[in-house]
Amino acid sequence: MMMSRYAALLTDYCLRVVPGERVLIRSTPLALPLVEAVHAAVIQNGGIPVVQLSTSQLDKQTIESDRPEVWLTSSQFYRTAVDQFQCILTISAPENSRTLASSDPAILSRHSLAQGDVKKRFMARSGTGELKWCLCLYPTPSLAQDAQMGTAEFETFVFDACGLFEMDPVGYWLGVSRSQQVIVDQLNQSKQIRYASDDMDISFSVDGRRWINSDGRRNMPSGEVFTSPVESSVNGHIRFNFPVIYQGIEMTNTRFEVVDGKIEKWSATSGQTALDGLMAQPGARYFGEVAIGTNTKIQRHIKNILFDEKIGGTIHMAIGASYPETGGKNESPIHLDFIAEMRISGQIYADGTLIYEKGQFLAPFCLDRG
């Protein structure tokens, strides 16, 4: 029953599959109950589903191969889908979320660079609306362990964050969309934003950029508003006090010092080598996204970026690639979010006016989910 509700939400609301559209469904064998339910829902909608399954170990073998033809051939079908399909659904369901934790960061960087062209094509087609996509999660024991929950508890947490216990999940997300549009409309009248707290004081221009209402279409769950800063305008310092896992490696207490858009100094309490590798990637020392998390159903971090960046009362900033629909221009083979707490001492200013304090928007930005 729950898989059918989940599949209907993904197919009808997130991807909006219509007859004749080709839909790539990517995951691991652990997510077969959801994969099968989505497959059936796509067919019912008149779409053409294609399933691509892999495993954490297979991905590791591919990434660590010293033969470029292995990387490129293994991803050829995905490249074709990015170039030609109308929808891509990625269901994260790792057997082991830390499979790549012991991999050489240089090898991981090499693989990211090799995928730069497909990432650029993905962003371009997404920006024009030619490609509809969504990232979601299937609860696995590995992810439950990361979240420090039992498997059943974690499953409930995931389904609740997606609104699947609501009487009408689609109606719930339509309500989220309406309430967040109030924020977006106000932010789109602003030119300069400042994030401030005990751990940060960082400002940036959003003049000419467009704030986006992330209402569950591309991420499920969602609950954020985001844009891309003017690339050369970011100045200040920030500590991201939520851990971020990238390719199985955990980075904690990441600190950035930024001058005229460029990250000049960076550090992490753990994961410094991985962070150094990230900073060596093209475009990674500039920000591609700035955002505010609004999902009040998510109130704790679980070491999974899909959920953690949506925590109501947090902000996040992503290094690397911009989303073209925001007007951002930064290009990079990576896009990685770093998250900071705002519920204790956080403030956000728009054109010098306080609009947000301690995790809450102030009038006229207030959320109204009625």
C-alpha cells in the first residue's frame, strides 16, 4: 500500500509523466518494491519505463578502474537518457553508503571530471524543462544506521517527510508549494542577502537571479527555496555545522572564507583530504546555490543530504554547478551542499532588512500552510 502511494506521488506529482514519455528509473536491487510500483505507475500513465539497477560494489569497481573506457562505457546508457529521455527518477537505496570511504580521493576526483560533460548536459536540459527529474530515497538498513535509527523507525521517518501519511499526499505538496511561493515572491524582489549567526557572516548579491520554489517536483522530500548567487559577489565566512557525506567520506565542521566569490580558505575537522580534493575540481571554489530549508517535518539531521538540506530552520550553500533556471553561470562537474544551523542564533537580511530569525521567517515572508 505505501509503495503504491509513494509511486503515485513520484509519477503523478514529481515527474508528471504523460503518454509517450520515456522514463529512466535508476536504483539498486534493495529498492525493487518501489521500482516495481513506479514501473507499473509509469505504464498506467502511458509512459515508457526503463529500469537501470546497480550496486554499491559495482559502482566502486567502475570508479576505481584505471581504464577510462570502463567509466565511459558503463555510463553510456545513462548518458543517452540524459540526452534523449523526458524523465529520470533516481531512487537512492545503497547497500552500504560508505563503500567509497576508503577510495583514493584523486581517483574519485578523476571520475567526477570524466562525468563533467553529462552533468553539463543534464543541467542544460533541466533548465529548459526538456528533462524532468526527481531524486528520492528508499529506506535501507545502511541509511538507517547513518541516521542512528532502527530500520522500521527510519522507514516511518522517510515516509512522513514525504507526506505519505497525509490523507492526500499530492494535496499536501500543493499546499507546501503555495506557502513557499509567498517566500519566493518576496525574495525575488531583493538584491542583496546576508546570512548571519554566531558561526557566520556572509553576504551575496542575487540581483538578476531567480529564486526557485522547491516543492517536491525534483526532490522528494523537498521543502526549500533556492537560487544562485552572483558568482563574484559572495564575501564573508561561514561554518557548516552539519556533517556532509560525499562519496562515502564524512566532512564535519567545514569552514569557508570567501573573497569576491572565491573560496580562499577552507578547513574541516574531519574529511580534510576529501575537501581538498573537492576544492581542486573546476568551478568548485565558487558557489552554485544558496538556499533556505523549510520542511518542518524534518527536524534532525540523518547524514543524508537529500533530507538534511531541507531541515526547517537551516540554510545551505552548494559549491560547484549552478542551476541554469536561476540565472547562475558557474559550471563544475560537482554540486555539493553544505548545511548550517539557523535555529539558535541565525538571521537573514534582505537588502538590509531582517526577514528571518532563529529558524523562522518574519512578516511578510511568513509561511502559511493553511
